[in-house]
Amino acid sequence: MGDNERRYRFDDSYEESVPLSDGQRVHLRLMRPSDKELLRAGFEQLSPDSRYARFMAPKARLTDRELRYLTEVDGVDHFAMGAARRHLMSKDEGVGSARFVRIVGEPDTAEPAVTVIDAYQGKGLGSILLQRLIEAAWERDIRWFRSELLAENKASRAMMESLSPDVQFRATGDGALVATIPVPEPDQTPTAPGFFVGTPVQKLLSAVARATVSVRPRVTRPPEPPG
């Protein structure tokens, strides 16, 4: 059975309403090509610090090329889920996203990213998105998450060393470390949104969001055209 014929829980028909810690509810579904303006508007709600933590550079806007890359995904090798706050009298508000991009030549490994706009941080949405991302990764035979880290200070190196004995590190020779982290198996975990708090994956992504660890965010950049 080919990838396009496989049945996933997290496919184009997936929709879910989840509660946040403050009682608000957000709607989860997979990213669509028609979500470009929703994603652009969500980016506008990120503070300069959040943008820098996500992209590791000052960033004023998302280009049309980046929006195509982030929304026109195949759902298997590039998986993306969005979180939106629905409003009765106005347009939906994009409040978060989670994605992974499978690494070419390493079919069981992908680069993850979770982003939540500032107004919705600290409400449990990041943990919910991470849990769904892990479940979707397992469906698609992803067993490792990998991030390229810029090991700039002792605090970041100490955090990385505390992640887990199962985390693998490789130096790139240009001041960076590549961290490869095992993806927890969803079938062996509770479904509570906060379960992954304290796991290596959650620690890494939380440290990235706080900018304690710098990441080269290749999953947010479209590949350069050939030639």
C-alpha cells in the first residue's frame, strides 16, 4: 500500500476541538494551501522576540515563497497542523502550528517545529500540538526528531546534555551541534496534554521557544531552487 493510500488518523478529514488551561477552546486541523493569509496574520501576532526565537534572525514578514512552502505540504514527508481560535462574528484567528519535515535519505528522521503566538503561550497549546505532532510522526514511521543547534553558551550545552542518554549529538565543525532525539511512542503514553512535559522533545522545543538554545530552522525555509 503506497503512502497516498495509507490511512492516517491525522489526514485531511481530521478536525478536533481542544480546551486550553484558561477555558478557551481552539480548533486543530491539518494545514491547507488556502491557509496562507491565516498563517500570515498569525505571524503578525508574534512579538519580535518570538520571531527571532523561531527564525533565528530579525524577520518582518513571511514571503510568498515561504507561505507556499509552509502551506502547500504533502502531509507525509512535510506534515503541518494548524490551531485556530474560531469566532462567530469575525474570521478565524491562527494561534499556533506544528510541523515536521522528513530528512532526505533518512526516512525515519524528521525536523520538528512548534510555534504558538504570544497571546496563547502558557496555556498548554504547545504541549497539545507537540503531542499531536508525535502521534502523526509515528503514523508516518518517524522515530527520531533532529535539530541543528548553535551551541553558543554553557547554559545551552548543559540543557542539551540533560535531555536524555538516548539523545545523540554530532558536531558539524562550524559551531553547531546536531541533536537527534527519540520520538516517544504514543501507544505507551497517556493522552493528557501535559504528558510530554519534561521529555527530551519537549525540553528541546521549549528551550528553542525561550531562545536559550538557537536552532537553524531549516523546516521553516523553502529549499533553494536548483541551479
